Amino acid sequence: MSCDNIFVMKKRKISPEFLNAMAEAVKILGNGQRLQIIEHLDIHGESKVSDIVTALSAQQGAISQHLNKMRIAGLVSCRRESREVYYQIANEAPVTLLDCIRRKYEQNLRSKP
């Protein structure tokens, strides 16, 4: 579900377990560079670490640390092929949050003269 439909949903109490899991995802994604990584993976699909580093013009060590933190949290998954490590988005939580951010970004662009 995207945040486009948030206001037409029937409101009901959300389980504490689900809210805690989402709070953890929000906490992990509360970093601009991690959001850029998720955006890259969402747009380009599974990617090598070196491709993410190049696309974000970032340091390899920092990107690897961010990817590892998101992997431990279950937001991304990885596979190794020879000496390369490939990452992909592992569940919908980061994309749902990113889509809400995209929607707000587009609204801000449209509201500027």
C-alpha cells in the first residue's frame, strides 16, 4: 500500500508489534544516505556495492556500513558472487516510506511557482 491511499483507509488500531517493527524501520531509514541507497535499489534493482558507491559519490566503507545495518534490520538482503556483493530491497517497508517521501517531494515541486 502506498501513502496515496492513507486517508481513504478505514482506521483501526494497529498492533504494538507491527508499530514497533515500523518504528525500527523508520529509525534505520532516518539517515539521508540510507534513503539514497534504498532509492537507488528501488530504481535500479539489485546492485553491486561498487555501483551504489559510484551512483551516490560516496565512500565505500560508509556505504558498506549502511548496507550492513539495513541488512541486519531485514530491510535489504545480499548475495555474494565471486568477489562482488549484490544488494536488493528485502521487504516493502523501506519502499512504502520512500514512496511517501516521493509524494511529498512531488507536492512541494508542484506548489513552487
